[in-house]
Amino acid sequence: MKSIKFNSYGTQEKMYWADEPRPEPKEKQLLIKVKAVSINPIDWKIRKGEMKLFINKKFPKGLGSDFSGIVESVGNEVSKFKKGDEVFGWLPYDMAGSVAEYCLADESLTALKPGNMSFAEASTLPMACIAVMTALVDNGKIKKGMNVLINGCTGGVGQFAVMIAKNFSAVVTGTCSTTAIEIAKQIGADHVLDFTKTNVLNGNQKFDIIFDTAGNLKFGESKKIMNTKSIFLELNPNIINLIFGGIKNIFSSKKVKSIIAKASAEKIEIIAKRASQGNLKPIIGKQYEFKNALEAYKNMENGEKNIGKTVINN
């Protein structure tokens, strides 16, 4: 089967197409015929070595964590799925490798694909929604009536942050570009700021949660728009805040937290349920064919901007 691999950490040139045997599922694994994969910045951060403290040292490594597809075969201890089931799920960083014709997935981090979604749409859900739940629910303790700022509200993660915040009946302010304003309103943002015309830091509104999905806000500068006992959540981990965030938080009622998505079977099932109920409606900005997967990754890493998620179809 064909897949994208890399043999060492480094630049884009480390990625290559590999021909390898189709893997066999272990006891609690599924073999998935991959139909779609969504791209996440963490994919190239792993390849560049920025996450090597969190993953094993085994090479070659695969690329891609989000997937949707059809169950080809199951391990002998799998009870929830059978051959032919349409599913979606998340591969832990050590198992990354969904940019392939087939991939192995843990039964616990896989769910049935919502019947109201295409494979492409379902592939956008896992990592982005898990990151949002880790941020807003686990760390932000979001609840009804909270004022929440989603910086970058129409991006791959930002769109789901708006939807999930609205599931909790929060009051959501989102920032986005001029071209994305109507989409921001469509996905549920109560207030939308065009960042090309308005600096959110200069406003009078104060927030209980700030979720910086765009990565261009700073905690120190954002304190002036934070309520007492509020929290600043950064999607792109800042190594200083990862190491010293706990110390900073001791001396201030305004907290900062770097988010590393933490997956669980419970979160995957919640995502599947909400999507099936129509509460998660992903926006796909661009789609690539599987044969152009390397081009897709290079373009995204080089700064290609799309509203919503970018998907590779197999």
C-alpha cells in the first residue's frame, strides 16, 4: 500500500511516498481503508521534531492523525465494530499514519461515522474537536452565559470552538478575516470582529475565556480584556508557558494554559453524538486528491490559508 513516511526529523524534504505491506490489526485494533484525512498543523510539528518529547523514537514515522474510512478487518478482541462499518477517529501521535491507503486504529478512539456526514466532513472532527474540548471544557470549565473570545473563529479548530461554545450556551465573540464574516455568523458567533479593521485588544468587552486558535495573541497583552478569574487558552503551545505557566498562574487570578489535545473514548463518542444531532457542521475550505497529499502538506505548512479545514480524499 502507499503511504507518506519520514525517516528522521527535519524539513519537508524528509517526507516521501512509501510502498509497504498492508498492516494487520492487533487484538483491539481496526484496519481501516482510509477514505479521507484532514490536515492539522501538529502533523508537521511532529515531523519537524517539535513534539519529540511526547512521542516514541521509532522511525520511520507516518503522517496524519485524523481519519475516516471503512473497516476492512478487526482484531480478535474488538466488539464494537465489524468489517464494512463506516467510521472516523483519531490516531495517537505514536501511531500517526492516516495519510495512507490503510491505517491501524484503536477501537477506543474510533466511532461510527455520523450518517448525516460525508467521509470528508467526518475526517475533520477528531483532533480539532478534541482540542476544543480539552481547551474549553477540561481547562476553561465553560458554562452557560460565559463570555468567550475565539480568536480565529473560522479556522480548522476555531469553527468547532464556536460550535461547542454555543452548545454550552456561552456568548461567543469571534475574530476572522473580512471574507469569513458571514461564515462566522452562520456557525453561531454572536459577535464577529474583522481583525483587518478592528483590534480586539482595544475594545471594552471583557472575557471569561480567550481561546487563541490563530496563535497571534499574547497572554500578557490580553490581560486587559480578561475578567477576574478568567483563562487564556493557547492552541499552539508556547514552550515558556508550558514550562513556567504554572508559576505564572500562582501569582495571578488570570490564568494561561497551553493546550495539548487529550483524546479519550468518551470524547470521541460525544463528538459523534453531537455531529449526528447536527450540532457540529464542519466547513471544508479545500480538498486534495490522495495522489497530491505531499503537495497539500507543503502548501499548508508554507502558509496556504483556507476557511475551515483542508481535507485529503482517498
